[in-house]
Amino acid sequence: DALIEDSVYFNRAYSGSPVCAPSRAALLTGRSPHRTGVVSLNQIKYPGLTRLYKDEVTLANLFQENGYATGLVGKWHSGNGEGYHPLDRGFEHFEGFNASVDIKTYFEYKLDLQGDYQDFSGEYLTDSLTRRAIAYVNEHKSEPFFLHLAHYAPHRPLSAPDEMIAKYTAKGVEEKIAKVYAMVDILDKGIGELMTELDRLKLREKTIVIFSSD
């Protein structure tokens, strides 16, 4: 609500695709998913149909060529294999994961940190991504930067801290739906924390923030 009140809100905007990998490809390139090579969701079964063609230019490529630091925190899901990693597609910094197979639960997951996959447990995934995004902003606060924060919530597997789920079941919401509400609630809180940090660093006035979803 705060973003809408403070911004331009498009209620007739459309994603490049109703599903994740093709819509990410469209967002990253500004082109139809069919032109990018990403038309499937299944990187294991159809790896050749789930990765950006190597000659596609990404937003990160453009910003990098114009002197910006470029970072991706969160989900990539735009290509596996040599030459298809985010670090090969214009991003200088990557802390995230490639696809849903890396997420066992929101409390147990794998993250790729600059090409090094590591196991994590305990910290809720959405909170972890928010924390990493805020750290990236602080690291690059003195230079132009492009940060692509690709949250996973509220994607399956549905999970959230018990106290957040209870906040909604106490209002009579079915538990499965309460989990989704809790996941969105935590995501919302994280975006607020990131915006607050931009204010604290006095970067808000010269930072364009775009929030979108498929």
C-alpha cells in the first residue's frame, strides 16, 4: 500500500508469461519468451528450452556496460550449464538459487554464493534474501547499482513460522491459506525493510524501485 501511495501503480500491466521461467526471461530481456529460448519450466527434463540464448542481452548486461554494479539475490531459473550462470549474463554478484529443486523447505535450502553452492538451514528463506539484498545495497551505496531481488515467496513448498500462520488461523482462515498469507506478510515486511534502508542511506530519491510479479 505504501509503494502504491508513493508511486505509479499499473492495474493494467501484464507479465510476459503466466509462469515463472518464461516471465523471468521476458523481464530480463524485454522480449517475448519465445525469442529468448525460455519456454519451459523444467530445467531437468528440458534444459535446452529453459535457458536464455547466449546472444540475448539482459538488463544486467546493459547496466554493467554503463558502469553500474550488478547483483542478483534470489531465484535465477533462466539457464543451467556453462555460460548460462547469472555471473555469465551480466551479473557481477549472485547470491541465490537456480530452481525449486534447491528449496527443500523455506527453512532448509541450498544457495549459490558466487558459484559456490552451500547448504543453509534455520533462517527463513525470505528473510535471508531480504538480509542479503540490504547488505548488497550497503556494499554499493557509493556507486550506481542495479539489484535484481527475485524473491521466491509465496511459491511452494508452503511454509512460514508458526506464529505468523497463527496470526491468520486465529481469524478463521484455513491453515493452507493462512500459510500463503503469512508468506506474503513476511515478503511485504522485507520489502519495507529494504525501502527503509534506502531512506536511511539517503538513496531513495535517486533509486528507481520496481515491484512486479507473474
